Amino acid sequence: MKYRLVSGLETHVELATATKIFCGCTTAFGGSPNTHCCPVCTGQPGALPVLNKKVVEYAIRAGLATHCTINTTTHLDRKNYCYPDLPKAYQISQFDKPLCEHGYVELESGKRIGITRIHIEEDAGKLVHESGFTYVDYNRGGVPLIEIVSEPDISSPEEAKEYVEKLQLIMRYIGVSDCKMQEGSMRCDVNISVMPEGATEFGTRTEIKNMNSISYIEKAMAYEYERQIEVIEGGGKIVQATLRYDEHTGETSVMRTKEDAQDYRYFPEPDILTVVIPESKVEEIKNSLPELPTDKLHRYIDELKINPATAKLLYKYKRVCDFAERAFALGAGVKNTVNLIVGTLYSKLETEEDKEKFVLPVSADEMAALVKLVDDGKINITLAQKTLSAMAEEGKPVSAYIKPEDIAGMDDGELESICRQAVEANAGAVADFKAGKEKAIFALYGFVKKATQGKADIKKADEIIKKLILG
Amino acid sequence: MKSVISILSSKLRSGEITSAQLTEQYIKEIEKHNPTLNAYVHLTFDEARANAAAADKLIKEGKATALTGIPFTLKDNIATDGLPTTCCSKILQGLKPYYDATVWSKLKAQGAVLLGKTNMDEFAMGSTSESSYFGAPLNPVDTTKVTGGSSGGVAAAVCANIAAYGLGSDTGGSIRQPASFCGIVGFKPTYGAVSRYGLIAYGSSLDQIGPMTQSVTDAAIVYDAIRGEDKADGTSVPTPDGKTVLNGDVKGLKIGIAEEYFDGVPSDIKSAIDGMVAAYERAGAQVVKVSIPALKLALPVYYIIACAEASSNLGRYDGIRYGFRATGYTSVDDMITKTRTEGFGKEVKKRIMLGTYVLSSGYFDAYYKKACLIRKAVESQMAEAFEKCDVLFAPTAPNTAFPLGYSGGNAVQTYLSDVCTVPVNIAGLPAISIPCGTDKGGMPIGVQIIGKKFDDSRVLDVAYFAEISGLSETADFKGGVRV
């Protein structure tokens, strides 16, 4: 029998606000244990939480960017459970009235993964196990999170991967999170079940907790899919359970089953009043959103006529796009700009993170100046690449490499005389070309390039040469 | 009634006495009376002497306010930086917070002198202060009687003149009822008027800090010093600028009487209040009968909501970060269980269990959710009543001080004694309890004056009439620092 995979993701994203959700402590990652703390985020008796408005704003941004509706009257709730990393024995979260609801994320295929809800909550501290002792570090306690809950619309590990990547991309675009899975600023719980093809009822689901890498999510899902089918085919039943994924063995194992599921005793947080967000604030946030990744990709392909493969290499990195678009605005041609970025600058930015950060000593102004030389035929693309490469390494302006006289000297008359020399010096190639060997003309291009140190516009040279040969 | 604060303040400002000398007088009287009364559970005399020195400097510099240099006390659930704050619970044994409650930092800035932390029911859960880990405080009026609770220690200290005034907290009557039992003034402001930052929570949506004093004038002075919006407490609200003006004019005042408040109230309490109301009428006030049927439901609503919130608020006491930690555990879970089993008293455990139950899945709708709905009904019915009257007069309690030990065998009866005080907390209203004669046994009776939300100054002003007309006298304890 064939089985369909049914999966929904709960994604925790740490918000990039400067301070924590309920106090003024920094949210900076790391720091000596228990140094980013105060009476509020360590739950000292008598201390009270005060909601950070920025957190609400960031969460609304995330909601709007994923096409959610915003609940402009909302409240926070207490989720009660006892664990040493949770100093109040309750997490302030949202239960029955999340800030954002009913959105979606669109995959490249056009399929939409529904977003059930996005709510705000506080992160817990961290337990550190060392030489037989357990220590608690509350630095992370109170760091703001949003939990993005998807509908069970995901039907393969590949879709899960794309969904998570898309979320990552959107959150980075709108500046609410860096979504670094390795640092824990983005984490996923994967709900997964299987059902026979054609069936209408979902199977019993399991939940794989705390996945912190996209490739593990894919692997764990694939493993769990096979495991569930095996259980069913063997006549067994899937037990609803929370699982952990072992990265080393690539297997899942049970953390707890439904029987010992916790009763969180949610109730409205009495220390924080009902949050009322003016519609005008939502409008303001909506208007401040940048162009979203999918829209940008479509614009690049449809309007700027960038070839789809190149457009996909660009749109993933917002800073790269910003750079390119500034160069466009300064008059640089689209095609030469993007080709130089992808061909030359990307070779300096090896990792995803490098491209994400996009730190190079080349300004958009200098980039535009260089591209315009190519656009105008003053220099050819090869020289532009060589120059850009040097600029990216040395941080000097275009003028340090290409002198005005180099460009000014290459008037049409001079080019024609060089072309004439090329024709004269390559009689054999000319004869071959005349005989129909089109590629023979490359020998003449080479001559021109060498004679002009690459500054010649080969397109123009081609025209002149052909005129000279064919009359 | 006399304004102890005004008298002491003028003596201090005139140079008749220094704060240091006054503080030593109080310390001497505490050492004399506290072993009997058990009003204070943590003495902070070093702090008091340092505060007094700072106050004398302020006075010399001409920067004194009404409270500068005057010795007072805080209930043991108000956080004091570096000084014990234990909620009279074993589980907070040794806790010295590393921050100040907003009320204490406000008073400290004005040069108030902190004598110590006073006794209370464990985590403010109780009406007699007998659930204190440190044993019950005794009622200075009659030491065979309880002080009431939960702010029983403050009431005893103020009554016995071993603190000029004190700050208590009121979740279901914990300022007003002990004030009534000990024959002093207790004022519970509108919810949010005084910052709760640093008040160790019992029922967060009900808790409110307020003054316990020898006079209405004193209550207004202290209230003015501690009120106002606080950025550290998101539930706090702005209060009007300037001093609360007291002129005691009750001409045309509409006094509401809701029969529901008087059901089952003994005749001597009822007639004492009737007498007080009649005096107001003679001065030009008008009596209006009002009906608030939902009052009957306020008590169960209170116990559901307060316990629900408490079960969550008290979850943090696990022995990991501060306070008491049990020994002989085998795992973290075992440590937490043992710590809570040994650290909490019986009443607290009972309320945690009640609260956990009403929030549990399957029971939430039937209890907690329903209680929240009825709470709204109480609020709106009280608001409706205030469309017909300016203030409500009611007994503070349906009884005077119980004998010590009584509540142990009469738990339900003791819970029922909160019936007159809890509606105010449910609805977030301001209310004051002032003395109103005595019962057959000579124990003080309290009358409660309740106002609408944010009408705190009116409540104080209406009570002030009783003060200036000699209708209300505080219990006269023949000891302590008498002024």
C-alpha cells in the first residue's frame, strides 16, 4: 500500500529585539552565565513583567509577512509547568487568542502551507550539565519568541525543507530574526503522521521535538515516515508520543507518551493587561514592510528579465538585492550588474552566512560606475570581472584600476585601426572564416583584446572586423 | 483619632526631637512589647538607624516631607533589598531580595524609617494571621484574640504604637479586616493605584498595597506618598496630581446601603453601623437603598480566582534559586517535591490544591471560567449601585476578632468571615475600614466605606468626617510610643 505523509511544523523564532520580552535585559547571545538577568527574568518573588511593545510589533510584522490576520485585541496567558530552567514555573505565552492567525507561506510550486497561528512568548533558560552537576543559566530566559504553527499541509521532507527555508528567508527579510538554527534562534517541532493513499482520516501523529537543523528535519521525517509505515504494515498501532531525534543514529525515540502529557492549566496572565493594538499601528507596520522574497523573485524574473537561475541566486540574500537595486538606481544595467555579482562577488562570499551578511568593500556607487563602463562598451566584461575582483579585495575605487585615458583613448577610429591590424596579421584565420569556419574569428578577437589590454568592446570589434573581411 | 504622622512630623521639623531619638524610642517599645505581641517577625534596627540618620539630614536641609524621619513597618511580603522578606513562610527562609519594592523605594526616598517586617498569614492566605510560620501575632486590645489577617502584624504594631504606621496588602480584605479587629484605620486603594512591584504575589488580579494607620489623615498622607503609575507594574494606573484634600463635608452625600452586606451580621455590629450612618445623615447625607444580588456570589468567586492565581504564583518556590531547600533528595524532581512538602504550611497547600484543581483541564470551564463571568457581574452590579449613590457603607467583617485557635476548627466559618471584604477586591474598588465602636465584649467593630473606581480621595474624605466629628476612635493601647 502507498502511504501519504502528513506533517505540520511548530517553529520557534527568537525575535531580534534589543531587550527581553518583559524586562530591560539584553537579548545578546552568549555572555557569562546569569549575567543578562534581573529580578524579572529570574522570577524573583514580587517582580512583575512589563510587555515590550517592540515584541508585539515584530510579531505583527511576521504575521503580516505570512499573510495572517492580526487580532488587535489580544492577551497573554500563563502556561504552567515545573522545570528548573523556567524560574516562575510558568511560561508567559498566548493560548486562546494568538496575535496572528490564518496565514500561509507559498512554496515555489505555488502550493500554500497554511499558518494556523503565530503567538508571542518568552524563552526559558538553559540547563548546563557538567561533571555530574546541573547548572542553570537564565541568560536566555525571557528572550522573546514567536511560535509559528503550520497547518498539516506538508507532505514530504522536501516540502518541509522548503517551508522552513522560506520562513527563514521571510523573517530575515523583514528583520525580525536572524533565524540561526545552529544558535537556536530558530527551532522546529515536527508533527508527523501517515495515512493510506486515498484515505480521508489522518493517522495518529507523533511529534519530534526541538530540531535545530534543516537537514536533520528532513532525515528525521524520512525516518519517522518509514517507521510509522513499518509499524502499521506489521499490524501495530502508532502511539501518540513526543519523540527526540538522535543525530548520530538517525533514529527517533520516545520522550513521553500521551498518558504523561502535561496539563498546562492555561489562564490569562493577570500581571499584563489586555493588549489593544490600534488599526493604524497595523497599517503603519504593513506599510513599513519591505518587498517580500517571493514578490522580489517574481519581479526580478518578470520585470527585470533576470534569468530565473540567477534571480534565485540573488533573492535569497536581502543585502545583496539591496546592493544590486541601489546600483540599478544609479543607472547600472541589470544584466551586467547581476552577472558581475553572481560571477565575481559571490566567489568572495563562500558561505551562506557570508552572502547573508554581504560585507565587501565595494560601494553601490563604485559598482554602478564599473557596470556603466561595460554597459557603454568602454571596457569588456572580462576586464570588468578582473577589476571588480581586485576592488572587492583591495577596497579601492574603479578609478584606481581603469584610468580615464584608457577609456577615452579607445575611440572608434583607434579600434578600427587595431582591427585592421588584426585582419592583416591573421590572414589564415580570415581565409578560414571566409570559407565558413565561423570560429576562426576568435583568433582576431584575441588579437584585439591583447592589443587593447582588454579594454576594447568586442561586440564593436566584431562588427568592424566582419565589415573589413566581408566588405 | 489623631494624626500620629502629623504630630510626629511637626515635632521632627521643629527640632523638638530628632528622627534618631524617635527611632530609639520605637526600638525600645518594640523590644518591650514584641515578645508578647509577635507583631514583628524580622527586626531591621540597623536599617532603621541608618534611615533615621538620613532623615535627620533631610530635615536639616529643609527637604523633609510629611513622612521624613517617621518610623514605620512593612508587611513581610513586600520586597526590601538586602533585608529579610519571607511572607512568613518556611519556604522563603533566609530570603533577602536584591531589589526594593516600588513602595519601599518611594518611602525610603522621603526618609521613612523601616523598623522591621511584620507578621502575616503565610503568603497572605488567611484571616487570622495564625498560619504564619512564626506563630500568630496577638491582638493588643485583647491578647487572647487574633489580630485578624492577613496583615495582622501591621495591625498589631500600629495599634500597639510600636510603628507610627504600616503598609499591608489586601487581596480579599487583608488590610481592612485586621484594621477592624485591632481598632485602627486600613485603606485598600483602587486596584492599580499603588504599584504592586515587589509585593510577593498571592492573587495578582486582586492584590493591592495600602496604608494601615491611626487616623484617616495618616492614611491619606501615606496613600499620597506611595500611589501613582509605575513603569515596573503594567497593571498600575496614573492617579491625580497633588495631595488628597480632606474637608469632611458630607452635605448631600448619597450613602448606599446594600442589604446583602448585612445578611447574618450580628445585631451589635449592625446597630453600630446604623448609628454611624445616622450621624452622617444628621450632617446632611442621604441614605439610598441599593441592591447588589451578585454579592452573594463574591465569596466563592474570590476563593476560586485567588486560589487559581496563587497556585500559579507559588509554583516558583522550588528550592532552586532562593529560600529553603529540603535535604536528602534523590533527584531534581524529588528535591522540588520535598522542598514544597516541607516548606509550605497546611493552609497554603490547601489553596494551591484548590487552585490547581479549578484550572485543570475538564474543570476549568466549570470553575475558573464561570468565576470570571460572575466577577464581571459583581463589577457591573457594583458600578450600577454607584449610579445611585456616592459611597457604600458596610460592615468590614460580620464578626469581631476571633479567639486565638478558633479558626483551626472552623475553617469554613473563617472563610465566610471574608464575605464583606472580598467584593471590593473582585471589583477593584477602593475601600477604607475605620473603627466604629465596640461589641459586647469590648472588641473593636469596623465600618467599611466603599467607593467607585478611582474615587479614592472621596472614600478618604467621607471617612475623614467620622474622624473630625469624633464618630470614630482608634483602640487606645496603653503602651508603645504614645503621642
